[in-house]
Amino acid sequence: MGMSEKHDTGIAVSPVTAAWGSVVSLAVGVFATVSTEFLPIGLLTNIAQSLEVSEGTAGLMVTLPGLIAALAGPGLLVLSGQRDRRTVLLILSGLLVVSNVASMLAPNLIVMLVARLLLGACVGGFWTLAPSAISHLVPHGLQVRAMSYVLAGISVATVLGVPATAFVGDLWGWRAAFGVTAAVAALIFIIQSLLLPPMPASRAFGLKDVLQATKGRAARVGVLVTMLIVAGHFAAYTYFKPILLHIFGLQSETVAALLLAYGGAGFFGTIAGGWLTARGVRGTALIATLLIALMLMLSDLGITGLGLGVGVAIVWGLAFGLVPVSLTAWMVEAVPDAREAGQALLVTAFQLAIALGALVGGFIVNGIGLEGALVLGSSLTGVAALIIWRSL
């Protein structure tokens, strides 16, 4: 390789700058998709009141994108064939802009849900292709580090995305929050068009290839564990703001600060997850799962106050920050010869679990109350921890 190279944009850059610049562009792409996917969590009460629906029903804004993303992960992998991954990722980033604009203008819940369906396709495709694209960008020895940076976009989204959009929503309304996110998504599209190099697919995948990845026991256990952890987490986390308001008895201003604390802890958890996962994938997943289960149980004790609320938010965020990187590494280990197929399986399990967790959690919140969602979440994550421990 020479001292410099040119991307399709015609801009000359050094190979090192090109590689890590591309990694950063993928990380901010993940940041944008996750910010948009989880945006309603920080503004659930506001949106529900504006669209004149219950908080449980408004949870469909999280459920439906998850369902579509679960199908879009393997579906777009198959449909994209051997197309350049750069082209596919740019199309998905453009779709993200469209979804945010449609959400901003939505006059009712139906239009909002259609916009969120578009988002689901974007999330499923981007989450499937972005981590596997790392193999095109950096040498093998740096891929775990690069993957942790890309997945850190999830935690940065909770640090800057969810709290920032919640802050904007409280000041100027939830529509303004979607407008800001649309502008950020447009900027990220431009950045990716400048920095992403051509990334030709090594092979075309069929549905058979994706299903083939489930034949290994490690992959099947990984899918099961992912479903339990993520469903348990989102059964409660979808209603995180109401939990802080009604379970812990905190004020709205304090809740906004705790959303930021949760995200900050999640960011450090993801960065630490890259280091911990390199030393033990399943051990890292076990630590994360046990901590989430414990925080959900503590939240259900009926103890109010700022101290416990702060502790739960920080530890819960730190623990979930470990989840994406440890589970991604789990599937890489389980399906080393078909990483994109393994990632498609993971995305399907992850997003389906988000949808089911939020959906069942919504029914429970409407029928029993927030305490029921906490019991469900702690039970599911507790079972996941037991399965991981037995697989060590």
C-alpha cells in the first residue's frame, strides 16, 4: 500500500487515517440509529400525551422498529448479495434521515408508527453490516478494538442521544427532538460518504447460510442468552423515565440528569467491555447479566430516594454497556467463518427481544404497573445468567 490513497470522493488520505476515519464514521452511524431507536424512551410521557395515547401504547414506538429490524438484519444481508457494503450502508443512513423527518411531522400514532417501521429497516441493516465491515478496514489484531469503538456508538447514544433529545423535547417539544436527530443523521450521511472506502462483499449470503449458522451449539446458546438478556432489559428500560418518576419518586430535572448518568456509565462499560471481552467473552457477559438482574430487583423493593436512584442508574448503565460488545464477540467466536451471518443472527435476536420486551412490558405496565415490568426483567436476566454460568 502506498503513502496515500483516494476514496471515491477523490480526497487523498493516508491509509491509517482512512482506516480509523472509516471506523469512526461507522461508530457515529451506530450512534445515530440507536439515538433514533431509543429516542421515545426519554420522551415517552411527552409523546403519549401529545398523541393522546397511554404510555403502554406509546411503547409500540420501540416495539415495532425492533420487529422490523429483526427481519431486516438477515433480509438485507441476503438482498444485498455481493453489493459494495459502502453503498448499502449509505442507503440505510439516508433512510434514517427520512424516518426522523416523518416522525417529526407525524400528526398521530399511525403515521408515527409507519415512520418507526422505516427506522427498523435501517437499524437491522446497519447493525448487521457495520460491525462485520471492520474486517475491511483494520488488520486482524486491531479488529476487537475497532469493534468496541463501533459498538461504543450505542453507549454514546445513551450519553448524548437519549438525554440530549429528552432535554430538547422538554424545552421545545418532542417534534424538535426528532428534527435535531434528522439534522444529525443528515450530517452523518455526508461524513460517511466522504470517509467510507469501497467495501466489496467477500461472498453473497442466502437465507440457508444464515440458518446454517445456528447449527453450532455456541451460536444457539448465544441467541438464547441474547433474547433473555435484551428482553429482560427492555421490559423495564423502555419505561425507565416513568420508573424514576414513580418508583423512586424523583423530579423531572433529576430524571434528566440520571439519564445522562446512565449513558455515561454505559459508555465506560462498552470501552471496558472491549478489554474484558478480550480476556473472557462469557465471563464478561455473565458479569453484565448479573448486574442488570440485581439492579432490577433493587428497583422493585419500593425504596424511594435519590441515592438508590443514582446507584441503580449508574450500575445498570455500566452493565448494559458490556452487553453489545460481549454478545457480538460471542457470535464472532461461535461463527468465525461467516461473520455477517452470525451478526445477522445476533441482530435478529437482539431486535426481536427489544420488541418483545417492550411489548410485554407495555401490557404489564398497563395491567399491573411498573413493578410488574421490573419483576419480569429481573426474572429473564436471572435465567440468562444461569445459562451463561453453566456454559462456562
